[in-house]
Amino acid sequence: MSEFENTNSTEAYSADTITVLKGLEAVRMRPAMYIGDIGVRGLHHLVNEVVDNSIDEALAGYCTKVDVEILSDGGLSVTDNGRGIPVDMHKEENKPGVEVAMTILHAGGKFDKENYKVSGGLHGVGVSCVNALSKLMITEVFRDGKHYRIEFEKGITIKPLSIIGDTEYRGTKQTFYPDPEIFETVVFNWETIAHRLRVLAFLNKGLMITLKDHRETSKKEDGTLPEFQFQYHGGLREFVKYIDENKKSVCEPILIEKTVDDYPMEIALSWNDTYRENIESYVNNIHTIEGGTHEEGFKSALTRAINKYALDSKIFKNDKMKLTGSDVREGLTAVISIKVMEPQFEGQTKTKLGNGEITGIIQSLVYEKLLEWMFENPRISKIILDKCTEALRAREAAHKAKDLIRRKSAFEGGSMPSKLYDCSKGTDPMECELFIVEGDSAGGSAVDGRDIKTQAVLPLRGKILNVEKARLDKMLANEEIKNLINAIGTGIGESDIDLPSNGNGQTVDSSAFSQNGDGFVLEKLRYGKIIIMTDADVDGAHISTLMLTFFFRYMPELIKRGHIYLAMPPLYKVSKGKISHYIFPGNEEEKNRLVAELGGEDGKGVQVQRYKGLGEMNPEQLKETTLDQEKRFIKRINIEDAVEADRIFTMLMGEDVPPRKDFIIEKCHFAQNIDA
């Protein structure tokens, strides 16, 4: 039958079959289109949408305090002392302004640049989406001496706007209860919310933000409930200090602050004793995780200013010696915050600034102010330059190491590690899995128990190098890490970081090793899932942490895109006769219950085997518990808060011991299954 041939199926397709979604029905039918997903991330996106409205009031100059409370009955409220949502009648909709804002998509004050010069809520869908996805939402407005209240259920008004009393207060209070029919979980995470509020307090100098948790389950050991207050009069300077809390700083944060052509710009930067850069950028309080024109302008100006100072101050004898971007950004921590009236976002997650005019503006500002600061602070500037030139020498050594790796790979006729047991060729890479296994014995069991069509195995010898304490050149000399990078296929680093000349005028574009010199290239990923599989003990946890540190520092995009997983092998096997059960870490109560169930009070005839390592399992057991996609447990690794993740990795894996000791003391009561 021809694809154009008439069939009876077309007769059923008429105007009557076209569904018209009214009000907020579209949001409830396709929530992920509006908030990303319906899991934990989507749930907390609701919090962000409501909080951002209060922050926009602060940006407009009308709000000085925001209170966030996680309620004991599962709801969440956000209260601010802004102007209060308008309550007068909307002429076109014939409804109070607050009801229009809460029930109609693309309705909001953010389109009126007289009321909001800049805002984080750009599209007027935020609070109405929250309303649509809540089983109950209560909006209270304190305005013109009156206390107003209106209630909604799943986006529909159930109690119209009414005056419930007089007040001297001014502002808005939003209380909402996420709909369990929509979300996979409706339990708010204290730390996720706290991290976001802390960042907002840094970005909005002087704004006071409080967070309280009224849930009984959140009570601390002393019986009190968590309560934080965030207020930073130092703004971005304090933000940089917070990020570098577990690092040794070279200097106090440098602040560059100015409004140019109606663009308020604030930048704080400092250097520390680590080997990696950390640039956080924001536009109208929105985290631009993919960077954009503001970051490009900043990076360019930074390199130019430091090279100019080195030449003018005679530290560099001539202009043949030149630092690259990767040299001057080694150990750099910087926060960029700008306000743009009409931001243009692009990129994978629509968080990359695309306004072309910003590049030149921020470039000129940073170049002028940083150069001025360096001439005013020659002693500290010399320390910064010494660090940059040391980075240059290390980079040249890394470049030689890369050349050696490439020549060796070419000589051997391929670049795949000899220890890699790859899966069958011809399978879609996104359907394939790479198991990074601790030890040769466990690797042997994994190889024999795997699905050879889709599962590859790379055994590693012991604990890999701690990349938190190693420069790139030392890391590239490590055989296990070279094998890992080659097996994954993406390379590491950023494609926009340049390398020095190799002596004949050619340059290699990347700050780190890749098979083709292009830095990190996601399209070259050879496996859709990369699964770290270590023993379920303390040593295994340490190896997992070392691996995660490597991925976070050199392949963070794999974590962001959801490609990195942890295998969850069992810790115990409980058996009696032919009946066997595997018990996974953290389930001690389940183990005790099974022993009692199978053997009575004395546990007679029940055998409990504690696995000291994956190598103790034969291929069939390893397949059943850890490899089989239908039966296994694996955890996907996410980065909800890059700033906090950076601080934790530095604290756990860095040089400074006291913060690590304090962390262990604080968290030790959470520990389980500690080896004797």
C-alpha cells in the first residue's frame, strides 16, 4: 500500500479530535516540559520558581528579607517584604491581578520593564506552574494596610480573593503543597534548598534570607530544628572565600564592580594553591553553567592583563614568553555576576549567555581594573605570576607526556588499553556499559559474568592517583589513569584552553590529554553508562571517591549528563539450605530479620557470609547481584550543586587535614559497616 493511499483512519481525524487544554491543564499533562522532570530535581524547581519571584523584588529594590519554611505537614512557604502582588482588577481578564498571575501562563510583571528592569523569572510561567502542580496553594498578599488571601487546588481557584484582616506588613506569602499525583517524591531536601538560598544571598549583597525546617524528622540530636540565616554584606568577595574555604588562598579576593552602559557588573577573583580553575557565572541570579559571552570576555581580559603586567614590570624580558589562558587560570576562583535587561540564552540547557555586546564590555572593564590592581599590589602580583609560570612549565611537561602517549598508541597500532575487555563492536555506544573494577580477581569474575555484547570491563590495580593533589603532567604519567581516559574515549579538559607551541609553530588545542588533541569531546564517548564497581567496604569506598574525584575534576560533563554510576554489590549472603538472600550495605536490619525468619531466635542452620571483596564472588554470583540489568542496584551520580561539590571534594581529597577531621567528627554518627 502506498504511503499516500487513502485509508479509513483519516476519517476519524476531525476537528472534534483536537484536544484544547484550558488554563493550566497543559502543565499538569506535560509537567517535564515546564520544570525539567517530576523527580527530586523537578520538585525543588518549584521552590526555586517561588523564591526567584521574591529575589526579583529584591533586584528591583523593594525587598530586603525572604523567609523560607519547610512546613511540618509537607508544604513549603516563601514570604518576602516586597510590594505584594497587585490585587486590583485586571481589565482584560476581569480578575484580581494576583489571580491572573497565579492561573494564567505567560502572565506576570516581568514583561513590564518599568516594574522589573532585570529579573530571574523571564517567561511569566514560574509561579503559575507551581500552582498547577500543587494539590493546594495559598497566596497571601499584604498590601495597602490589608491582608488578602486566595486559595487554589491543582491550579484552579477554590476560594476567591478576600480580605481577612488589617496589617502593617507589606509583601507576599506563598504556601504550596506539591501534588503526589504528579511527583515521584514530595519530600523536600533541606541541603538542596539551603545551598540554593546561600548562593542567592551571596549574589544579592545584604539581602537576608532565612530557612527553617519544622518537620519532626529533621530534628537534630539536641532536639532542635534546623534554622539558617544567610546574609553577606561582602557579596561576591565572601562567595569566593566560601568556595575556597578548604584551600590556601594566595590573596584576598579582588573585587571589580561597576555599571557600564546600564549593565551592573560585579566580579570577584582570587588564586589558591590547587591546580584547577573554578569560575562561577550568573546572569540576573541565573546560574549560567555553560558560560557564555560574559565568561569569554572575562577569560580573555584576565590573560591579556597578566601578560601585560609581566611585560611592563620587566618580569618577562620579552614578549616571546607568554602565558596562555590555562596558565593564568590554574588555581583561580572567580564569581561573575551581571544584570542584563534582555538576556539571550542558548546552549544545551538554555543557561549560556549569548548577548554579543557583553564580551567587549566586560573585557574592557576587567582588563583595566585588574591591571590597575596588579600595579598597586606588586608583591602579591609577583606571587600570582610565579604560580602562573609554574603552571606554564607543568603544562609543557604535560604536552610532552601527551605526545609520548600519542606516539606510543600509533606505534602499537591502537590506543585501547591492553587490560580492557571490550564489548562487541557494532553495538550502539549508548547501549553499552563500562565497568571499572577494583582488582584483577574481581575483574576476572566480571569478565566471565558479563553480557559480552553490551558490557565492557576495565580492571584497575589498587587505588588510582589522587588527582586533587596532582598536576596534569603527573596525572598523565599514571598508567591506570591513561588506561581509563583511553577506554572512555572522550579525552579530558576543555577544548577552548590552548597549549604552548611545540617548537615548530604548531599548537595543540587542549589543557589535557585526548586521543586527538581536542580536549573533552562528548560525542566520542564509547559507553552510555560508566559504572564504578568496588568492594562494599572502606577501601572500596575510598577507591570510589578517588574515581569520582577524577571524573568531577576532569570529565564533569559525564556526571552532568548522567553517565556515571556506582555499582551496589551485596555485603552479606544469608542462606539456609538452597534458600539464599543477598543483603546490600545499609540493610543490617534486613539481615537480622532474615536470620530470625530462616532460623528462629537462635538462627540455627543459617549461614551468614560477609563478602570482603568482589573477588570472593564467582562469575554467576557477580552476574546475579551486580551485572544483570534486571536484578542489580546501581546509583546514578548527580551534581545538584557544583559549588558545594567542589568544596566537599577539596575537603575530602585535598592537602588541608583539619577541615577533613572536623567533617569526619561531625558526620561519624551516619557511618555504617565500618571495617574492624
